[in-house]
Amino acid sequence: MKHKKERSERVIEDRSYALSPEQLLEAFMKEGKQMKEDWAEKDLPRLTEEVLNSYEKDAEFSHLNGKDLPSKTVIIDVLNDILAVLFPGYHGKATPTRAKTRLFLGSKLSSIQNRLLGEVEKSLKYVCRLIQKCSTDVCRARSLVVVKEVLEKIPEIREVMKGDIRAAYDGDPAAKSIDEVILSYPCVVAIAIYRISHELYVRGVPLIPRMMNEYAHSITGIDIHPGAKIGKNFFIDHGTGVVIGETAEIGDNVRIYQGVTLGAMSFLKDEYGHLVKGLKRHPTVKDNVVIYSGATILGEKAIIGEGATIGGNVWITSSIPPWTTVTIVPPRLVYKNKKKAVTHVKVY
């Protein structure tokens, strides 16, 4: 009995969130430690020195050399403004009237160009500092070209997104209108941000494409690497937990559900044990494929043929022929009853 009591007390100590108000008060009184009134005056300087020393010790995780990195806040603001241009009246704080649309567009695009130019230039300078070969003028000149080309892609991105939105509306019986899809479906935001960031990625801009997609990941639960290649009329239903890797390739008219992973199966290493990067390591999904929830498809050898249907919760690491349906063998339910023996029921 004594052993049981000691174990119970130990559990309570380990799980302070489970204490009752009375137990908490008792614990506070037992602790007996008092906060010094002069802590900020006497001990804060010491803490400051400790943190500064950690900056010096772990320089790799501190960026104090005065050279700018892209601003996460600015990138997110730019993204939201691009979304407002892509979907006027649906995204953004203000809804432009038809009479003022030209003024709205001119102002937005000019602001986006100026801010994105500065962030792209910072990113290119980051690469130059690493290789110590480029000049500032090269970074500025390249930034002007990249931002111009990306902004000129906006009409094309709008056209492709029309197909993605139509695929969501046509593919989901719960969708009541196109307006509902644009306003509420997380896949619209995730795919739009992917299509924007992909244009920066293919032009060799570092840092910013991943910053954009991780922002989309954080607000939608959908993780699409900006390096992936995705065709037209792409629909992600529900979306939470979807992962699409850097070298994944997805054709036209593909629909996937929540929890699907298009990932890598293994990673090659060089003679020093470092990961070899830049190789194809993710699956290829051909046109008109449907992949149901929880499916895990791994590796560059996993090529899903045109028109295939991949059932939920399957694990695939090899090619699937066109127009094939892949499902798990039906499981058996096991019912346990205290009075009767275990009964196995096969589910068809």
C-alpha cells in the first residue's frame, strides 16, 4: 500500500497539470522559492552576457554580420497581395470596384514589384556571400529580370488556377459554388502559392520559394515543395497532411485526398556520408489519377500510370500500370466479449 501511495505521489509530481487547486497551492508553499525583487537589476545583465556568448559559440544559428536575409513578414505580405491580384474581391482587405480596377491593379503590381525586388536581391546576395564571387550589381540586375518574369506570369497563373478551382468544384459534391471554393478551400491557397513560388524556384531564387510554401503549409496543412512539377486541373480534397516532395511530377486532371504522401524512399550519400542532392527521388503521377486518403507513394521508381486509382492507406514503392485500381485486402474485424470466445468477422 505504501509503494502504491509513493507511486501515486510521483505521478502527481510528474503531471503538474493534473493537480487540483489545493494541491497546486500546497506545492507552491512547499517550494518556498521567492522571486528576488532586484533580479532584473542584478541578474538580467548576467543573462544578457550568457545569451551573447551563445551567439558567438553557435554562430551558424545566429545572423549578426549585418547582411540582410529575406524578410518573412515582407514575403507573406507580398504573397497576400499577389493573391489579391489573382483573385480580386476574394482576397485582400479591400474589394476593388469595377471603375477603380485599373487603379487598384496598377497600385498593387507596383507595390509588389518594389517589395519583391528587394527581397529577391537579398536572396541572391545570400548566394553571392556563400560563393564569394559575385558583385552587388549582378544581383541587382538579375533581381530585376526575375521579378519582371514572375509578374508577367500572373495572367498564365490565373488561367491555370481557373482549371484548379473548376476541378475542385466539379470533383466535390459538397461544393455549392465557385465562390465557396475560392473563399474557403485550403487547396486553392496552397496551390496558388505553390504556382507563384515555383516560378521563383525555376529561376534559381534561393530561400524565398521555401519561405512561401512553408507559409502555405502552416495555414493550410498542405506541404507542396516549390520544385514539384504539377499539371493542370489539380484538386486536393480536404488537404490536411498532404506532402508533395521536391522532385515529384504530377500530370493533368489529378485528384488527391488528405494524408497523401508523395515522398522519397531512401537518400543516396556520398563517400563522406553527406546526402547527395539534386537527384530525382520522388514519384511520378500521370494524367487522370485519383489517390485516396492516407496513401503513401515513395521513391522515383513509383510511377503511377494514367487513369490509375490508388486506394486509401496503401504503401507503394514501384510502378502501377495505367488504369489499374490498387486497394488493401479487406481487413478482419475482431470482436471481444467477456462471456464469449473471440469471434472473427471477415469484412467484404
